[in-house]
Amino acid sequence: MPVPRVRDFHDDDLDQVVRVWEESRTSGQRAVHGLAEVLAAIREDGFAVVAVVGEVVVGAAVTRVSGDRGWVVLLALANDWRGRGLGSAMLTELEKRLMGRGVHRLSALLAPGETGEKAFRNRGYEPRDLTYFERIVPLQPQEVGLLAKLGGRMLHAGLWEALAGMEHEKEIIERRIVLPLVDPDLAAAYGVQPPRAVVLFGPPGTGKTTFAKAVASRLAWPFVEVFPSRLAAAGGGQALALRETFAEIEELEHAVVFIDEVEEIAGRRGGKPPSPLQGVTNELLKIIPAFRESDGRLLVCATNFVRALDPALLRHGRFDYVIPVGAPDAAARAAIWRRYIPAGVLERVDVDALVAASELFTPADIEFAARKGSQGALEAGVYGAEEQRPEVRGPATADYLSALAGTRPTLTTTIVDEFTEDIASIARL
């Protein structure tokens, strides 16, 4: 039986160390430190030793140094060499090298069942009762610069949960869009293809942009907005700018791509001579089928005027769903009001009265009226005549009703009627 020995890591050991790392993962247990982190520690400020039999690497230990602390980011053994004391031997050699560097505190984080627990205990490492938190941001390092160039960003978690009201729309989007994208294997088991492109349509201010951002937050995917106005400013023309933008987006592993007011670049074609915008519409019609071929991406287009879109854009095969986002119903308006009324005064505010008085108000209208009412109450409390100041501090129902009376709603009965017609003739759920 050959006798293994422990020596310093050499650059030409790298491929064998990767092989040993892969063998140590055969249990299916995900390590705390991934391979990329291990390799970075080897290249930068870490110390690494290997256990070899002849010239074959059968074990590896890697430490990343931070001040006077060394973090053991890898302790791995080939399958046939476990339980023979090699783990303890590699830790011993690491400690000798680290002491000369001034490191006097060694630490390690192990997932349950991960290789190395016995070796650490044998070397006198004491377990600590700790709570380990981890969040993986689904953005590769090479994507950071590209995302910045595209004007995209990672949106903070919780936007979906923060959506007040609009439960009907949330339920449709959760079931049709989010569920198949979050769990594609489950969707495939039912023969469901995850959506690649959707249209959100409805009157201005009803929250279409907010929904698109909330979906990106819910999926934890980067959010990239394509602005028609910026395309128009491109030197090579809108069609070329649109094509180049989507070519760059293709380099991202995941993305929610959002085009607001899409009717600006995808309006009905026609007329003689052809409008210059027809070339942009033609380009978009070519881009969408190619976009749909890639996993991990979702195109969301929003429009206030769905009737103005070119009919070819809405044909089956380009957009999976055409989803209406309308004015909030009574339950949704109540939820929106409760979001913007201070918690300390909510119990004494007649929310039902505010709901009844804001029937044609969009979520944006209600937010404006709520902030206006709170501002008016603040000014009255600070600058109003002493005898007219309310006994209880904070806004009251009357403040919000007064703000509503001075706010013009975005919607009209005509707009609502047209939207209802569009749902019947254009929506696809």
C-alpha cells in the first residue's frame, strides 16, 4: 500500500484538486464554500496543501487568510482515502504554515454531513453554536458591468409582497407567470412551458410598471428597462439600437426585460409612404421569436393603448398572455389606503368612506391623495390657528376627504368602458 504524504500545493495540481473537490460533493450536500471561492483563495492570499500518493493528488486543504484569522474553505479527500487520518494531517501542515504568517485563530464552516468534521475535531477545533445566514444573488461577476451598461439593476426583495391590493391581478400573474418560472421542472411535469413574453395593458397609473418590477423581485432576476425614447436618440437608428440592446441582454443568464409604452415602437403599421417607425416594429417582431428561444428571460411590455398595437404583435406565438391591469376594486382601494395612512391613526380613520370617495382613482391617484392629506394635516397642526388645531395629533378622515376633493382622478367612465371592451376583445389569460 503506497504511503501518502502532504506537501505544498503546486500550480500544476489544480486540475487534480478540482477532481478531488468534485468527488467530495458526491453526497449531494452543497458546501458552504463553492469551487469559485476555493480557487480564488488559492490564487490570492490563501495557503493550500495537498495529500499525494506518488504524483496523484488524493486530498486538498485550502485556507483564506483575513487578518489574524484563517478560514479553512476546503478540506476534501478522494473517496478511497477517507477515514485514514489524511484530513488531520493536512490541517496540521496548514497550521504550521499559518503560524509563520501571524495567524493564531483558525475557523471553518461546514454544512451538515460535509467532509471534514472528524478531522476538525481530531485537531482540537471546537464547535460553536452559530446561526449561519446566506443569500445568493443570481448575478454572475461578469454580468455586473453588462447590467450597468444596460441600465439594469437588481431590485430588492419584497416588492411582490409589498403590492397593496390588486389581488385579482396578483393571483393571475402568480399562477400564469411566476409559478412556471420559479419551478420549471414542476411545470414541465404538467406539460407547461414557462412564459417568455407577456403584455400588461390598462389605463395610465394602474400599476403596470410596478407589477413588472415586482415580478423581477419575486424571481430575483435582474430588471432591465428598454426605453423607446433612448432608442430614438441612438445614432444608428431605432431598429439597430433595439437589435443591439437585445443582443447584449442575451448575454445575461436571467433577466426581466421591460418595455413601457410599447406602442411607441410597435404601433399599427400602414400608410403610404411607410412610417420610419414601421422598421422598428418589424425589428421587434423579429426579435421576440429569437428572445423566446432562451430560458431564464421574460419580456414584459406595457401599454396604455392596447388598441394601438400592431395586430401582428399580439398574435399567438409572440406573447403568451395579454393581461389587463385595471382600476383597483373596493378591496384593493382599501388595502392601498391602509398602506399610506400612518399606523398610529389608522384606527380612527374611516377607510370605508375613503374607499367610496375614490372609486375612479388609480393606485397612483390614491397615493397622491393620501400624501396630500397627511401633508395638509401636518401644516394645519403646525401653522394653523391655536383654537383650530385638532386635539389629537395626526391626519383624520376629513383631511383625506378634503385631499380627494382636490384631486382629479386619472380615470373616467369612458376610459373604464373602453378598458372593459378591450378585456373582452383583446385580453388573453
